[in-house]
Amino acid sequence: MVGYSDNVPIRSARFASNYELSLERARSVQKMLQGSLSQPGRVKAEGRGEINPVAPNTTPENRARNRRVEITLLVSPENTQAELNGLPQGN
């Protein structure tokens, strides 16, 4: 799970940088999800600050889109094959 921010410098006593803000954003989602998972220790959080925006930081709406957390799910090959074995075969 990766947190991001917009490019507006953070002005907060809590966060020294947009990187720290983005990391806390990811950790917040991490904590929320860990309670629902069978292996909560496998959830990793990182922050990337303002890099890799999904939209130009030219409007308030676009800056809001760049303040996000992206979640990547990784499935082990063994589990994937076991699940596929239980599916009906197509013609």
C-alpha cells in the first residue's frame, strides 16, 4: 500500500514533509485493513510524497485526486492455481 500527496508543501506541526504525510496516509489504511486479514503482518505501507501524480496539480480537484492510497494485492501462485482448479473449464 502506497500513500501519495499533492505538491502543496505541508504546513503542519504533525508532518514535516509531504513524504511523512503520504506515509501516514498509507499507515492509516494499513491499520484499518489489518483487523480484517488472516495475515495482517503481510500488509506493508510506504509513502512516496508528491511523486507519480495521477493528475496535474493545477486545480483543487486534481490535487485532491493526487492525495490517495494505492493498494496492490499479491496472490501466491499456489493459492491461485488451487482456486483455478475449482473453476469450471471453458470450451
